[in-house]
Amino acid sequence: MPEINLLKQNTSSGSFSDSAPKIFAWVLLLVLICLVGFYVWLYFQSKSIEEQAKTLQQSMANKKKEALEMEERDELLTRQAQLKALTGLVGGHVYWSQLLPEIAEVTLKTASYASLTAGGADGRISLETTVPSLVDLDKFMQVFDLPQFNKNFNDIRIGGFNKAQTKDGSSIKFRVDMKYNPQIIQYEEK
């Protein structure tokens, strides 16, 4: 008589739980192959880059050797040193001519200057000024309240008033002492 198995089967053939480990193993193998391939590619890329670096270093060494053996090298070094010295001199030179336009921007057209004394580390300037009348003197003093004047000049002192006779009539002479911004007379590269 045929045997009949009445026991319940625990595993079913062809289910996902049977094939899942196989799929996972194949995916893991594929990832591993890709990683190995990537590292092999990186290895060959680094070798290629090292070769390019060696080529560039050799080229730089050749160019340096050519520059050192150049006949005009001493002349070029001498001229370069002279240019550096000239730049230092020009940079350290004081440009008083830049101070005069700044004074002209904030003064009256009727005012004239008999003398200008400037210098020192404190940036002081003294002007002997002449204006035709007291009205012009008042206008001259109002200039000191303008913002464009105050950006370059401060600590203004006016004194030594006297009335003087000129060939055109009388005028008012006085002295103006003030501090100027030292940046005005510095060299500026343009």
C-alpha cells in the first residue's frame, strides 16, 4: 500500500524565503566587484597623475635652468632692484601738490595767500591769508563748517587779524592754523 504522509509540510518550494539569501549574495557580490573595479581605476588614475606631476616638475626644472643660464640675467636683476628702489622712493615721497587743490576747494575766490607753512609729524599747516573785507572774512570762516572741508582739515585756529592798505584799497590779513589729513600728501598708485 502506498504510504501517505499526513504530516504538515513546513517549507514550501519556490517561496521568497528560500531565494532571498541567494539574491542577497548576488547583490553583495556585485557591489564587491564594483568596489574592486573602482579601486583598480583609482590606482591607475593616481599613477597617471604622478606621471603628469613628474613631467611638470621636469619641465619646471628645465625652465629654471634656462633662466639661470640666461645671458641678460644679471642685467634684469639689476633693473628689478632699481625698480624696487624707485617704487620705495616714490611711495615714501610727500606730494605737497595734492594738498593745494584740497585747500583751493574749500576757500573763497576772493581770498589770497601770502605764505603757506606746512610740515612736521603732527600735520600742521599755517596760512597767511588776505581777504578784501570783513564780509569775506565771515564767509571764509563759514567754510570751516562744511563737511567736505572737515574730512581733510580740523583743529582750525584763526588769529592775528590786522587791516592792511593795498593799492586797491584796504584788506583784512589774518593767519589760519589747522591740521590736515596726512593721507592727502601720500603717494597713491593709479
